Amino acid sequence: MSEEPTSDVLAAVTRRSATAGPAFVPAARIAGRTYEGEPHDVPNPATGETLARVGWADVGEVDAAVAAARAAAAEWGATPPRTRAVALRGIAQTLRDNTDALAELISAESGKRLAEATGEVGFSAQYFDWFADATTQPRGEHYVNAARRFIVQRKPVGVVAAVSPWNFPLSIPARKVAPALGAGCPVVQKASELTPLTSVAFTELAEPHLPEGLLGVLVGDGEKLTTALIDHRDVAAVTFTGSTRVGAAVAERAMRTMTRVTMELGGKAPFVVCADADLDVALEALLVAKFRNNGASCIAANNVFIHESVYDEFVGRLRTRVGEITVADPADSASGLGPLLRPEHAERMDTLLALAEADGCSVTVGRYGPSHGWYAAPAVVEVRRDTAVWDEEIFGPICAVRPFASEDHVVAEVRSWRIGLGGYVMSADAEHAAALASRLDVGIVGINNGAPNTPEVPFGGIGYSGLGREGGIAGLLEFTEEQTLSFAR
């Protein structure tokens, strides 16, 4: 790992002196040039203090970024796949070389535990390595009949707008940018205004490996910039991660100009502990699936169904383990849970717990965190009737559990949601687990594990959880158009 970060943002934010005051980060980075914009504070959720000030871009910067991307599109699309692969591998290595500084930045602006932030850097690098390999694999198809010979080839779709959320400020952009670049497309990123610093640093680190203008980033008002990108005549595709409500609006607007969309939207991940589950395995998987990233994951275990025959034992053990979680500064190696991003997120957890208690649920609350910063205590809620903590996507460290007697009833309830991004099935019988998982309308299911995603496999949702797939070969093909050539014989 490099001794000094090779990004101005990393150097300014993570290496500044205590007396220097918050660093300023420009609103946009386009073709190696920066645009300052109107400054806004980016707080550190562990302390509530200002971490940095970042400019906000305007519509003029959207035009500049798309123009730069379009200018680079033809040459990059014609670049041999192996050459594109070299660039992707170079980005992967640069991310690894800056692991410590990137992890520190991710943790500081998102509240993610430092150990998890370090893992996110490595995971992001894996996307670039894997798509470098995938880029070089032949994609053509050939067909022959009595009268014709056909070749089906894939062409880059064009300029891609990548809109990312705050909760994984490096790995979600990586999951979008790597396949788009690999497919031969330039990318304009719309960073989350809540965690913008990592996206700007990532762009700085990637730029030396790419032609000028191929990768840009904008920070600013989410609705304003996203709308401008969708409406831009030279944006051919939008890849969006965010809430179902906003995603539906994005997709509707994109259809006005027939701009293709890939949508990774909200989840309400069911976690099913079957009667034959190994409870040790199930408990460890649940702790990962529920409390990873402080509970702020679209595939976080949201609704925990526990078979009635093992319910009391499992919940008792769960309460004990949750009570042992240390809530502390994310940079503290002893921390098992860091702060939530903003005070309103922590306040929402308090509201959900109060509503659950008012609705007659049993609530067990774990340790509280420091008095400064925006911390929420982990909790277990035993749900015996309808309540908000069961009906909504929690996106925080509350574990809602309910007993069940029939797997058919679990399947029927999950299908009724029409929300299916991630899910989990715990059973000692692999065939039984696979059969149950296959009945769930869920895009990716962890069987006896709490971390089902990897760059090699498709990731995306069913129903209101999205359209298309990221990751895997499917994620690469999202950024291509098929063209059929028909030859007379």
C-alpha cells in the first residue's frame, strides 16, 4: 500500500492537520478538470462535526460532463477489449494501493466500521479485476439456415449515467463503472450528496488509467442532477441504485426518451430459519446479514421468520449476542456497530421501537453508543402482530423476528410484498434449502450464509426491487446493444 495517497481528495481529507479546518472538495471532476460549485458541509456521523466541505454542481456541469464523455465514446468503444481490460486491472491495483486512505475516508463520511470499509475497498477492486476478465471473452453469436447466415454482435450502448446511493460509496459505483467501461462505454457518475468524498477520490484514482473524459463525477442536488442526466439527449443508459419510490420516477422519466435503465431498488429481505437449521450457522449468518454496514444495506435481513420449534432457543441466543455488540466509533477496532448516517436516521430507529412497543411487541435493546454522533442501539423486536418495524424496510440495526409454523405461509407472505432483492434460507438440508429459496420471488438468496453477493454473479431484484442485473456477465451485457447482421448464402 502506498505511503501517501495518490488522490488530492484523500490527501486533503484524511491527512489534513487538526488545525487546518475542513478541506474543500470541488463539485465536479470532468476530463481532469475541477469545478468548484457552491459549498455544502459533509459531516462525520461519528462526531457530528464537519469532515469536509464539498461544492455542488449545476446543470451546466452536467452538459460539460456528458459532452466530454461523448467525445471519448467512439475511440473507447473501438479500443480492443484486451486494452480496456488492462485499464480496469490498473484501476483495481490503484484502489488496493490506496486501501488504508480510502477505508479511512469511507468510514469517516459514512459511519461504516473501519474493518468493513477496508473490505469494501477490496470488494470494489474485485469488480474491476473480474470485469477485466469478462471484457475479453467473445460475445458473438452465429446462426445458419437454408437461406441466410447470421452474426449477432454486441456494441457499446453509449454514454452511461451512474447514480449511486450513500451506503456503499465505493463498491456500488465500482459495480456500475467497471462493467460499463469494460463494455466500451464512457460514464458520468452522480455521486450521493450525502457521501460524495469517496466518489470524487475514486474518480481521481481511476483517471490516470483512462482516456480523458471517459469517467466524470458530479456532486450536488440528487433530483436536479439526476433529472438533467436522464433528459440529456446524449445519455444512452442510466444505472440507478436507490429507493423504489425514486427509482420508479427515474424509470418513468427515462421512458420519455427511451433511455434504457438498470435499477437496483429497495429490499425487504426475508431471513428464514427452518426447523432443521443448524442454529449456530443460522445465528452467525443473521448477525452478518442484519448488522453489516450498521444495518444500512438493501439486502440486510429485514423480516426474520423462525420456525416455532426452534423459536425460543434461537431468539434467546440472538438476544444474548445482540446485547454483546459494542456500539462505538467506527475507527475503534472494538466497534461492532457504528453510527447511522444522519440524526434523522437514528431518530427513525427510536420511532420504530416506540411504535413496536405500543403495538404490544417485545423489545430488547442492546448497548447504546457514545453521546456524541448519531448512534442507535441494536435491538431485537418480537413481532406478534402487524407493526411498522415488520412492514417497512428498516435500514438500521433493528432485528424484527416472528415465529412460523408453515413454510407455505412464509412463501405466500414474501410473494405478497412484490419486493424481492435479497433473502436468506437456513437449513441443514441443502436440497430443502434450495427448494424453499426457489419458491421465493427474490433475486439473490444466501443459503446458510449472510453475504451472498460477489462480482461473478448477477445482482438485482424482482418486482418492485428493480430491473436488470449488475454483476456477472449479465451486468456487462446491460451496457451493450445487440445488432444482427444477416448475410445471403
